[in-house]
Amino acid sequence: MAGEDLKDLADRAAAEIAAAADEAALEAARVRYLGRKEGALTEATKRIAALPPNEKPAYGAALNDAKRRIGAALDQRGAALRESALARDLGGEREDMTLPPRRVRVGRLHPITQTIREVSRIFGTLGFETVEGPEIEWDYYNFEALNIPAGHPAREKWDTLWISNPLGDDPSRPILGRTHTSPMQVRVMEKRKPPIRVVVPGRCYRYEATDAIRESIFFQYEGLAIDEKLTMADLKGTLYAFARQVFGSDRKIRFRIDYFPFTEPSAEIAFDCFACEGRDPACHVCGGDGWIEAAGCGMVHPDVLRRVGYDPSQYQGFAFGGGIERLAMLRTGAPDIRLFYQNDLRYLEQF
Ligand code: PHE
């Protein structure tokens, strides 16, 4: 077959391809001309070996030209067939205006996030700025700077999740998941000069079993106020104002003496039990006590002030720290803290 015949072949192929009525006819044409086994062009290619050397270049060029033309014709017809198939499909469809729209699922803030924002907002109205701090903390800030050196019995109050120190496991600088937000008292005082009024919401960790009101990962909010003439009356007034804004004036608040190594004097705040209001001796929320401990507080210990370079005769202040989940339970009536973290939308969507 000479170059001229190849041109005829390509002409014939192009005409056949352009006339292919559907995808199957097109495929049949492709096999007929380009098919690997018996395609006309494949056969023609095999013949090149038998040609005299001086005829090979012209024949090869004609072969390439035929291949290119047939390939282009296949592409073109294929595209045209797909287009008309699509147009046919779309033309057959009608919009159903009676079909109900797909439900839009609107996201919302988790009740714990809502509670954190509410705490920040309320303390904001009392002049407190919201700041945040590290969840992974040095033993120094979590304990030592707060008057709780190694071996101090008060450490038992905070069952600790210790972390192996990625900075070379230096045993003299142990790190942990902070057991409370109080280390931020020290960090804030180290960085700032009084007057200070901050509230610090954040995640804390404790090595303890979970029950209806305790989780090993939970949130606290810490408050710190340092100034020249702050007293216990300011502490009490601030926390009462806070409690009234969260719960209204009906909720009863108990203010009792307590002990913390980093405050002196120290107190504990409890709210009356929202679940049983003190009437159920077997209440699973308050344990029959009628009260739910909500926060610890007190006047910042002079040793803590001295450690950050403050003169206790010039500056005093108060600190408080409470559980966010407790507040969220009180606000939402949730009977079990675990409901917040099971991520069951049927529960979470209520808020
Ligand atoms: N950090 C204490 C706790 O977790 C609470 C507290 C905060 C007490 C501030 C006094 C002052 O139990």
C-alpha cells in the first residue's frame, strides 16, 4: 500500500466515523481502523518493514498523517455524540416544584462553649478581661508557685496526669496536664503590673474516675483581681453579682470557709441543688447534700504575691476558680456531665 492508498483509507475512515450513529458504531469504526489486532492501520504499519529503505520515510509520514486524521475524527464524533446524548437526557427532565427542599441543618455552639462565653461576658460586665493559658503546664506553675511543693499533702486534692517531658525528661522540671486554671494566676502576675482583673476559661485534666458530676477532662474558669485596696468583701460581691447574673436571684448561694494553699483566707462557694433542691437524700447530682460545690476562692496568699515580685503590703487581691460543666449543668438542668461529651446530637440540639 502506497502513501496515496493510505490517504484514501483515512478519507474512508473519516467519512465512516462522521456517520457513526451512536457510541457502539463509533467503537466498531475505531476497532476497524485502529484496533490492535486487525485494524487497517495496524496492518499497514506492519508493512513498513518490507519496504525498500528509500520508500520508508514517505510511507511513515503518510501513516502518521492517516493516524492523526482518524484519531481526530474519532474525538470529534465522540464529543458530538456525548453532547447530543446529554441534551436528550436533560430535555426529558422537568423540575418538580412540589418537591420539598432538603432540610438545612443549622449548626450551633456546644453548651459548654455557650457557658464559657456567658462566663466571659458576665465577668466582662464586672471589668474582667478574658485571657487563656497553656493546658500542658510546668509543675512549677500548677503547684510550686501556688505554695504546693513536692510532697505537700494538698497535692492529693489534684490527682494529676503527669506527662513525660519532651524536652529530654528533665526530672527537675516535670510537666503535667494542668489540674486547674490557677497556674494562670501566676503567669498573668509575672507578665503584668496591677491593677489586674482577668478571667481565664480553659480545659483541665485530672486522673480520676468519671461520674455524674466529674470528668477527667473538664473546663474551669479562673478569676484574679489584684489592686491596692481589695478585700474579701470585693471577692464576695463579685461572686454574688456573677451568680445572680447566671441564675437569677432565686438560686441560693452558700459561702463557707475552706482551705487552699494559695489563698488565705479561703472559701468555697456552693449553689443549692437544682435537681432535688435539697429534698432527695439519694439525689444523683448532689449526693443528698442539697448543695453543689461550684467554686473555690480566697485572698491571694502573700507568698504567691512575693514570688512574682509584688509587695503584699502594697497589693492584695482575690482569686476564684470554678467548674464550667457544673455551671452548664445548672444552666441547662443536665442531670449528668457525661451528656456533654457523648456528642449525641439528639441531646446537644436542645441548646
Ligand atoms: N484551683 C482551685 C481548684 O481547682 C480552686 C481555686 C481557685 C481556689 C482560686 C482558690 C482560688 O480546686
